[in-house]
Amino acid sequence: MKRSAISYLVLAVLLVVTVWIALTNGASHFSLLKMTATDANTLFNIRLPRIITALMAGAMLSVGAFFQAALRNPIADPGIMGFQPARPCSPLSGHFCCQVFSLARSSSPLSAGPSP
């Protein structure tokens, strides 16, 4: 019990440190104590939504992995549900969707996914 509590504490501290680094570092470095209007705009409109999205995606993946392991349900396998054959199409469709919405510059990470 004590070992798992220490592990959770270390992981929580690492999460807080990672979020702090993601908030303060980037193309424009600034301090959270001395913020201008441009810094606040960058923080609240660019960095914070990215961090929240990454945290939510990680939480959803962990919940899915937990249910798949805990329930030992073979239906939860991506191959059975039909996600496995469609995997190569997702980077390509993401790339085209971002170009349609004039986000061609930010679509490059979507199109650089690993090939199966």
C-alpha cells in the first residue's frame, strides 16, 4: 500500500511539473508572474487548451485500457470493433480535414503518423 501511494505521489508531481513546463516554455518564453496581454492571450488561447486536450486524451486512453484489462472483454479489442482496418486512413483524413479548414500548417503532425 505504501509503495503504490509513493508511486502515485511521484506521478502527480511529474504531472504538475510537466504542465508547468508546458505553460511557461514554447516559442515565446514568459513568466507566469509577469504577464503582458500578449502573454495572457498566448497562455489562454494556445497553450492551456493544448494542455487540457492532452490531459483529457490521456485520461480517456487510460480508462479504455483499464476497462479492457479489468473486464477481459475480447469485444473491447480494436481489431474486433473495426478500428484496426481503418487506422491507416486516420492520418490522411486528418490532414485533408485540416486543409479544408485552412489549418494546413498545423496538419503536418497529423499526416506524419506511423505507417502500419
